[in-house]
Amino acid sequence: MSADKSAPSKLKARQPRGFVDRGPADVAATERMLAVIRESFSRYGFDPVETPFVEYTDALGKFLPDQDRPNEGVFSFQDDDEQWLSLRYDLTAPLARYVAENYDALPKPYRSYRAGYVFRNEKPGPGRFRQFMQFDADIVGAGSVAADAEICMLAADTMEALGIKRGDYVVKVNNRKVLDGVMEAIGLGGEENAGRRLTVLRAIDKLDKFGPEGVRLLLGEGRKDESGDFTKGAGLSEAQSGVVIGLMTADFGTYEGRTAFLDTLTDIDDGAVSKTAWDSIAAEKPVLYEGVNTLDELSKLLLASGYGSDRIRIDPSVVRGLEYYTGPVYEVELTFPVTNDDGQIVRFGSVAGGGRYDGLVGRFRPEPVPATGFSIGVSRLYSALKAVKSPIVDAKSELPLVVVTAMDNKSPEFMPGYQAMVSSLRQAKHESGKPLVRADLYLGSSGFNAQMKYADRRGAICAVIQGSSEREAGTVIIKDLILGAELAAASRDVKDSAEHKAKQAEAQFALPVADLVEGVKKVLARHS
């Protein structure tokens, strides 16, 4: 009988769809960005808190992302005690559980921030991932509109702290009660119209993409796009659609603009023009009255704090998708132009959003618990910072790397000398007391050429070299890899020049081992 057996096949290394790997440059830049956000949130008095990736599925409840049925859109599994668990799909629902569970021990109002990955069990696509990072700030236990104003101001200040210039962003604010009040005014109140209300909200959310006329089609019978695909509309009448379009295009940035919209409201049932006196609005449309009144208060608070419409603006087209929002809703939009995948010049768009969710914590508690907050989409914001060339995500912001090569890596007795060099570099500091460089000792078994390729691939600013002759002389060679690359790329005519030869001497020079740190400082100064 033959003893030969076919070798077992190797596993194929493959990444699951909808997930991404991140290299060192992206990780380092993201960490710098997160540090700025943390500092901004901390200045507003927010404290950090961390919740686990996994929650009981029933704690997430019915508020799942863009889904009509519970337990869809999330990754779920059953524990050994037959309890259903799910990976968190946002950071808000876990916060609600945390606050409810620790309610008596927490100071109230409770200000907290959280950063972490969330998961969506949805079909992945371009720019649509199953795992992504969010950074949230919330105030729980404050029902005052001043809490909503604080969140809006925090969002604006955080954008500027990240290097996004005033005029390149705007925090847009609306109130879900205004939207709900208008829905009631056009006859779409009650549970029986929940589906049509959702269709109307989705249509409003397309204002930037399709414009008022495109939204009017989606509010009516439907809209056909350029490819011929037809999207069924909400089935509103012309009069109903007119009220919704009027809301979206109203100048809600001023008291006069808000009241002018109320003047145009029409009783859809009998065609009679509604009274605009505040007491009549309060009596006939209390939800709408409360929503508009809240926006008035919010506007006064923002203006009193020095935040004008160039930074924070009332915008009735802001919808926000999740069901749990009960009052003011916010969206941070970046207004600078970028080129999309189709080569079109478009505004960058939204990088953060949130709102008031007074019912979420109360699901766990006998008493109502008001709450408000917002969430930053970290990956999208990172792309935005790269687009505006923010120094926060610039690789130059990272400490430069020095690679100490090990010419005699086959001889263990010489390794302590190399280790002493890399240790001296790691302990070196600027005059400010901050670390001078990152230092890496080559620990592989390859020869010199491979070690230099390693230093290049690591993006090192310079390499430290010591062979047997340098060791006997008590010296090291420092090779400036940036200048060396520039000289190697020069033309033949330039390479024959005296200036080029002088620079070659600068790109690689010897000095005593005791002067290693000073030699590295010389290279750093050349490229600062």
C-alpha cells in the first residue's frame, strides 16, 4: 500500500467582503485625528466611557438601522444560555443601556464620549462597509434646548479644531417635531400612515441630490431616473406636496422666515387658510408649534454664544433616518468641492449627525430620561481631512523613523553594540522634552542590501550603519535616505556637477558613535 499522500491544501488568505485592513500610516493619522476630537470633547466637560462590542439583541430593540423589522441589519448569534446577542450597530443604543444600568451612580446630566467600531449586516458596496468607526458625544438627563445648542456648538468647534476652515463646513439643524407637525397638517398622522411618512422623509432627504422638482416627483407618484429605473413615490396630492416643498425651501434661519412658512400652511381637508396667530397654531397644531418654538430658542442660544448662520444654520430639509429621534436633529456637512467617482465636482457632504432621543433610555427605566448627542463618521471625516490637506493626517506629523542596520547580524556578540545605538536614539529628546525619533533595530537575517530596502520600505528618514571597519574606528555612518533618493533621481548632467558631489557627502557621512544623536539631529534639521 502506497504511503504517499497528497499534501494538504493551504488556506487561501482572503478578506471578508465589507471589511478593510488599515496600514500603519492610516492608523497613525486616525489616532492623531481622534486625539484632537477627544481634546475638543473634553473641553466641553465630556468624560470617556467604553461599552462592549456585544449587547443583548433585545437591548438594541426596534431601533435598528433603516430596517422595518427587528434583528435585521445586525450580526447576531445565540449564547449557550439561548440568549440572543448582537454586535452593536451604533454607539447610542449601548450608551442607553449603560446609563439605565448605572443610573443611580452617574452624575446627571451625564456628559460622555465614546469611540469605537460598529457593525452593520448589510450588503457591502463602494464606500459602504460592514465595520466602521464612530466617535460620539451625548448629554443624558438634560431636556433643555440648551443641551442641543451645546451639541451643535461642540460639532462646530470640533470641525475647526481638526483644521476645517470656517466656511468649509456648516452644522445644519432641524426639529423632528416640525416634520411630524407638517405630516399631521397634511393628514399623515397616526400609525396607519407610518409607511407613507417614512417615504416622505426619504424624499426630503434627497433634496441635495435631486433638487425641489425631483423631490416633488418622489412625493407624488414617483420618479424615473436617467437609466429608466422608477422609484415609487409617497402618493401625496399636489396640495400636500406643496406644503412639504414649502417647508424644505423656507428660510428657517430667521424668526420671520419661520413664521412666513406658518402663514402658508393650508388645511388640506377644506382648503381654508390656517390662522397664523401663535395661540391658534398652539391649539390646532401643538407638535408643529413646539417644534418651531424650540428652533426659535435654539437660534437665540446660538447667536448669544457667537455662533452665526455661517457656522450653524436652521435647515428644514435635515431629516436623519433613525426612528428614535424625538426633537432637534443635526447634520455636519462639509461644503468644499471634491471630484466624485464620475468626475463630477460635488460638495463633500455629511461627516456627522445626531439629534435628541428622549425615548431611548426610558425603555429601561420607569421615568422618562431625555438625551441628545451626535456621532462623527471617523472614516469619512478622515477622507475629508485628507482632501483639505489637514496637517493632522499628514504623514509628516508622525515622528520620523531611524533604522539601525545590523551588518554583522550573524554574529551575536556584536548585537549589544547595535542595541545600545538604537536605545540612545529612543531616549533622545528635543529641547521641548518630546521624543526625537522612532528607532528600529533590524532584527532579520538578511544582508546589507536587503536591510537598506527594508529601511526604504519603512519610510525611514535615515539609516545608521556600522560594519567591522567602523566598529574598529569607533564610528558609525549615517545615510540620509531622503537626500539619497533625490540625488539618485538626478540626471547625468547634474550628477557630474560639483554641487551634486557636495550633496553626496552630505547624504552619507561618518561620525563618532558618541555623536550619533547629534548626527541624526543634523539630518532632521535638513528636512524639517
